[in-house]
Amino acid sequence: MNWDQIEGNWKQFKGKVKEKWGRLTDDELDVIRGNHDRLIGKLQEKYGIAKEQAEEQLEEFRRESKDF
């Protein structure tokens, strides 16, 4: 699944994001709305990780979610 598909199906997809990254609030996920860069930034902020690490986690998550 690519990011255009994720962004287009964000309402259904955000539950999976919340499962994986439980520190993200519903309000934050509503603001992110599937935007890749916003999600990377929020992961950095909430989990105290580097941008590269957030990108790696997100790419792995995207690959795992290909059948969503």
C-alpha cells in the first residue's frame, strides 16, 4: 500500500496506526490525516526518536499493511 492509498483511506487506517503507536491521540491522528511528513514528525515528538528511525518504522509498517 502506498501513501496515497493510506491518505485516501485514513479513517479506516488510523486504527491500525493507533494500535502500533498508542501514544498518538485521536486528535493528533485527525490532524495528521495520513500525511506522511506529519506522521514522521509526530512519531519523533512522541517517541523521542530520530527522523531516520521514524521513517524506518513507518516504512516497515507500510509494507506490513499492504493487504489492508
